[in-house]
Amino acid sequence: MSSPIYIQIYKVLKEKIVLGQLKPGDMLLSENELAQQYSTSRPTVRKSLSMIENEGYIYSYPGKGYYVAVPDHNKYTLVFNELHSGDYSINESKLLEVNVIVADEEIARVLQVPLQRKVIIIRRLLSVTEEPVAYDVKYLPYYRGKPIVEKEIQYATFPEMVAQKDSAFAIKKELCISIEYSQPIIEKSLYLKESRPMLVVDQRLFDQQNQPIGWGKTYYKSEYGKIKACSS
Amino acid sequence: MSSPIYIQIYKVLKEKIVLGQLKPGDMLLSENELAQQYSTSRPTVRKSLSMIENEGYIYSYPGKGYYVAVPDHNKYTLVFNELHSGDYSINESKLLEVNVIVADEEIARVLQVPLQRKVIIIRRLLSVTEEPVAYDVKYLPYYRGKPIVEKEIQYATFPEMVAQKDSAFAIKKELCISIEYSQPIIEKSLYLKESRPMLVVDQRLFDQQNQPIGWGKTYYKSEYGKIKACSS
DNA sequence: GAGTGGTCTAGACCACGAA
DNA sequence: TCGTGGTCTAGACCACTCT
């Protein structure tokens, strides 16, 4: 029925911090005092404190004690997936091209490969109920003997494409969101009559050694481009 | 010299996962086996495992064991602060207006207050080396007796403005990034000659009871609007 | 020297899963 | 019934901080 002791202590202490009864810089009671107060042992109290510490609410100085931290208001958690654009969920993905090309200057620079090096290009058109909402292009360094199964690619997100080769846990990612004007090939694919500003998500993947292993850009029609995040 | 035992075990196990020697779904050795293998006690092994579990690499089933998790490739950490736009750091903030207005329909809806309710409006112009790059507007519900010190507001980020009233830890935040075309008041402030697409960051703050306590929008000139995030 | 947090031990009992 | 992870205890020693 009742929750574990370390959960109870955790809740009480965290509530004091969240409600402002304990303010940033304030010192908490010592582990021994808390153990006595809750009639429990020091390891149990430490479990509660380490949970709160992991969440970033407090920090500790050896030999001194625990202090309430200053909250970082700038961090957010962003969930991005080119197949779930904001409020809309992409339910149709059309493969426009899967090919091997040679790297031009920009691709070579981003993927850190020599010019003219073979690179896989994957172009997709993403739609919501038959209406095209985004144009998506990926570049991957080409390795001989790595088969490309088109069916596996069609509805795959970028990390999934790359993870087939590398360990899924080894991938580091970078996102950059900005505005770009559409290029002719995009206008043609999305049936736009003129150049328009688009929300662009630039996605770069790196392996454990920080070597680039993938570059992707997704161009959203402005009315469908909404990227959301919330407090971490 | 040598690191603590639980750190050593942590590193070995995590490396096996990151390098792909242990794949998603694989079962780890039991706590007792690991304790024996490393000639240590079960609590020490548990410390290592709980660290890896907190990082999302493994999960545990009581009575069964620990398993390697399937990585979530969609989560990113976004650091946003209206005063640090992408690559550029805003070094000049000009207060255009600090005032009390009555809520129009849109403000009333977002802040969940009655129409005509008094609301504080703060408008700022953000610049990089004398060049205006962003227009920023905030709305806060007005409470009598809460003084507005203009000097404190000028270089404050949104959560800092609101945290003066509430506990700093109680604030929940939501971000929405999208494209909007500039309105006349923005064009005038940013010296734009015509309407242009802008990168808009919509920021909403809520208290512990999910009551809105602030609404802000920052309009970046498209060439300065770059929002970055990286793997969590 | 007294108190603090950091690390570690060697047990205990429980609920749960599998055979 | 046996092994698993989840909880908890009551100590120990260390490095550190403060006075």
C-alpha cells in the first residue's frame, strides 16, 4: 500500500524545493539528520537524495553538504522525427529517388569525404492525407556491399537508416532549424507555383569517433512546419 | 588513482552496449554474477546498473533480469534562450515598451484570463552589434503590487521575468517554432521595407497547476534564426 | 577533532518469474 | 523451489571542510 521509504523522502524534499520552501543556495539537512528524522538508515536517505540530484534540483559538496541548485531555464526536450511534423502525422511517404551519386563540394564538406566520392542519396516526399507537406533528402557515405532495401527505407527515420550499419547506441545527432527558400526541385515535388519560405530541419549524424555518417534535410511547407519542445 | 569500482563496472558494461557487443533485447548477467565476476558486493553492482538504467540504455524486470533497451532516436536536448540566437549572441536589448494593456481575444485565450483583464506587455528589440535581429514580445497577467523594474527586465530571459513571482522550480515551459510573416509593427521596429517570413519561437510558461503565467513570442530575421539541438 | 558526503561490505526479507 | 531484482539495515573507512 504505502510507497517505499526512499520514495516518501524523495517526494517530501522535492516538494519543498518546487514549492519554494527551499530556495536555490539553501542547504539541506545532512544525511545523518535526515536518517534520524525519518527513522531509517543513511543508504536509504542517500537513495532519495541521489534521485533529486540526478534531476538537477540539488548538488553536493563532499565534506559540506547538499545545496539547492539554481534551475537551468534554457534546457528543453525536443522530440523530432521527420515523420511526425508537429500536429500532423505523416501517413504517406513516397520514395522519389534512391541512388548513388558523387559528392559535390557541399556534400563532401558536410560528410567530410573527398570530392567525387560516391554517396547514397535518398529523396522522399512526405504527405498527410494525400497532401504533400514536406520534401526530405538524405546523404549517406557509400560503402560497397551495404545493400539498400527500398522498402526498409521508405518509412524509416534517419537514425534508423544509419543504425543498420552502426551500433544503434553509437550515433550522435545534431539538429539545426532555420528558414530557407524553396529550390526548383522542391517546388516541383511539392507542386508549388513559386518559390516560398520553408521550415528546414538539418539533421547530421556522427559515429562514436565524431565522423559524419549521415546528412539529412527536411523542408516543410510553412503551414505544416511546427517544431515543439517542452521543459526538460 | 584508479576510479571507484562502480565506475569501472559502469564503463565496461556501457562500452559493451555502445560498441554493439550487447544488442537491444539482450539480457545482462545477473547482479549476483556481476558481483562475483568483479569480486565486489551486490549494492556496488546495483549502483553501476542503476546509472546505466538512468541513462536509458537498459531496463529491468523484477524476477527476471536486466535487458538492453531499444534506443530512442527522436529525443534531443534543445538549449533556447531568446538572448542567444544560434551562432550569434545578442549583446544589445532595447526596451520598446513596458505597459499594462487589456487582454484581447487571443491573449485572453492563451493566458486563460477573462477578456479585458489587465495584462503586462513587454516589447524588446534584440540586436547584434547594432544590427537589429529579433523582435520580442511578452505578455504576463497583471497582479497589483508586483512592481516592474525596467532595468531588471531589459536583459532578462522569459523564465527569469516570471520566476520573480513564482518558485523558480515550479515553472513548466512549452516551445513552438514556426514561420510567420512579419506584421507592420515588427517591420517598423526591425527597419524592414516589406513583409518578410520570420522564424518565430512561441514560448508559454505554466505554473505547477498548469495555469498559464506567461506568453512570449520572439521573431527572428530569417538569416539570424537558427535553433540548434543535439542528441539527448 | 567533529561532522560531512563518497565508497563499500555483508548480510536480510520481499515479490516476482520460471520451471 | 530457486534465482531474480527491489528494498533496507548497520555498520565500516576514506577524503574533505570547517573551526
